[in-house]
Amino acid sequence: MPVQRLLLRPAFKGKGYGSLFIKEIGRILKETEVAYILLDTVKTYKAYSFYSKNGFKEIKDDVGLFLKLG
């Protein structure tokens, strides 16, 4: 089930709602026997530290590739 974006309105940031959402969606997915959540972000984005604080681990052998055309 691909989710393209997860956004939180600025007024709600830093209040624990994002972490609560991650925890709850993890609980729901476990109940439906989903084995893992895979996501990508950029290390320099604030999202990286948010996901790290919420238990996500970096995949050391995973490499993102990009080809600019034109």
C-alpha cells in the first residue's frame, strides 16, 4: 500500500502527533500482518531525525540513484 506523502500542518508540529501517528499506523499494520514500513528521505531533512527518533533504521546497503536528463 504505497503512501506518497505524509504531512503535518505546522501548527501541530513538535507536539507528538507525528510520533503518535507512526506508532498507531504501526500497530494497525502489524494487525494486518504487514512486516515492515519502508520509506525514503534525505539525511539533511528534518524528517530524517524524526524517523530515526521513531525507530526507523538506515539501510546501509541501499543506494539512491538519480539520472538528470537534459
